[in-house]
Amino acid sequence: MAAARRRLDGELVRRKLAPSREAAQKAIADRRVTVNGALANKPARMVLGGDAIELLGPPPKYVGRGGDKLEGALASFGIDPTGWHCVDVGSSTGGFTDCLLQAGATDVVAIDVGRAQLHNRLRHNRRVDVREQTDVRSVDPAEIGAPFDLVVIDVSFIGLDRILDIVASLAGDEGQILALVKPQFEAGKQEASKGKGVIRDPEIWNRVLHETIAASRQRELLVGGIDVSPIKGGAGNVEFFLWIGGPAASVADLVDEHAVNTAIERVGALP
């Protein structure tokens, strides 16, 4: 006789791991349920009575780790996006978008070259304009609502220099930009391959940051702040935030060699 199988959400209730099927479904959506050690993502998944089902700790504040990164940057630079019209370039699962919404942004346009990555909670949020399978370099700024009060950027496999022109158009003269600088995608392939995709050399961080700052200023953008991201990338890569403004933005062009060195020194305090 075959062993009885039950829906995962119902089994969570049966084992008293959730008070109701609705609560069980939310826990699954929040990535808090594992079956035999692996994260479960479907309430309708069929499980056996002998399967090891675990309910993990409190749900994360944001749908992705990027939200915690951006929260740290907003605090570091004293930016309050309440009431702002924003765009998230490289939205992926939506960590940055989620952070902006929770911080009071009026709306966020979420742009990504991929598809079906944005968390359902954001996909069905009326304050989010989802633009999937979209290369930001191909967008018409006016068509997606530019100029924006704030442009946030988290892109992979492409250097920031290749998108700064369109980003400047999205921000306009008075908009602000928070760009996550990922040395592993800014440095040369040979340098990245030496560390198997992880850049650990402070000299490379320094060079990459100076190159990105110079590229920004070449476009008449103001570079007002720099700090290390409070959370490393998935493979352990150190990342940095640059606070940039349009030519008429309320951002003082203050970043110099000392500011870059200070940001790099702060890497030592990361967990």
C-alpha cells in the first residue's frame, strides 16, 4: 500500500507548525519552510508523513537580500525616499524595490532583463510597474515615467559605465542615483578568474571605484558619497554603494581619494 501523501500547507497545520492553511501558505511564500533540508516554494507540493519539514525563523524583512543592502545605503547617505517616484534597474527578485516601498516611495518601476524573477508580493502591488525582459539601455525614459526622483541600480555581468548614459537620462537634472558597484563585474575577466569570481584585492576595489567615479563625472553627474555595502554578495564579494546626483541635484560633489580609502577600510568591519 502506497504511503499517504498530503499537501504541504495542510501538513504544516497537521503538525502544528502553522495555525491555519493561510498562515502555512504565507510561510512558504516567505521562504521559511524546508522539506528534507531544501526550501519549499509550493503550498500544493505533496509530502509524506516521514518527510522532515521545518519552519525557519522569522520571515526576512525584504523579499531579497538586496533590500538589506539598500536599507544600509539609505541610512548611510541620509536619503529618505518618502513620496518619491523611483526606478529599480536590475530588480531581480525585488529586494531594492521592496525596500523603497517600505521606506515610503510612492511607486517603483522595476526593470530587469530576466523574467518571472520578481516576487509575487511585488508583482501584484499596484505601486510597482513591472518591466521584465527589458534591457535598460533600450528604454524610452519618458515612456517609463522619467525623470525619477531616485534611480537604484543592482546589475550583474555588465559594467556600470555601459549604462550610465541611460541612467543619467532616467534621473534627469535633479534626480539622485544609488548604484551598487560590484568589482567582480567591473574588473577584467582575468582578475576575476584568479579568485574564481571573487575579488579580494583592495587595489582592484580602489581602481574600480575611481574608474566608476570618473565615468560618472564625465557625464556631469555629482558623486556625493561612497560606502561599503553592509552585506557581501552571494559568493562573498565585497560591494560598494555610490551616491550620485544629476547636475542640479541636492548632492554635493564631495567624494575624493580619502572618501574612497575610508570606504575600503570599512570592509574590515563586515561580518
